[in-house]
Amino acid sequence: MKNHKHDGEVIPVIAPYDVKSGEGCKVGALFGVASTDTLAGQLVQLRRRGVFDLVKTSAQAWTQGAKIYWDDANKRCTTATSGNSVIGAASVAAADPSDTSLVLLDGVVR
């Protein structure tokens, strides 16, 4: 197939803010995990799918399979829906309190 460019699992984007390797990053309707430390305005490779240990709202307990949202203002995952975008699902239950948990990303913000 001549028009296929790549699988799209890792995509280059312009970082909208400073991001460290392993942190979540939202660019429009795209969400992924940064592969390197990158300054705002620079090119960063985002991995869009997979299970990642991501920063979460500490004072939340998550159930396995719960929808997980990205809180772009605070740069963390949450189960709070208001003003946030779905990025995937909790792949395991998470305790309250806990600073991180495993999130299954599906690649597109909704």
C-alpha cells in the first residue's frame, strides 16, 4: 500500500507546554505519553496506546475499567468529568490516596 506512512502508535507533535519523559501530553484531540523531556514549542514523540503509570488525582479511588480523563490544567489523570477529556480506562484499581496508577490509553481524546 503506497499511501501508508506508519502505524501511528508513536507520533511527532509540537509540545504545547514543557513535558518530561513519561508524562502525559494533550495536543488537540491527541493524547499520548512523551518519549523525552521536551520544551514547549519543540517536537516531541508521543506514544498514543498502551498501559502507562501516570500521575493521578491523589484523593480518588479508581475501579478497574473506570473511564479516565485528562485534567489538562493540572496535567494529571482523573475520574472527574467536568472540563476534562476521556483518554482511556483504569487498567487496575487505584487506592485513595495514591499518586499514580496504570491507565490504558486508546490514542484519541473524547
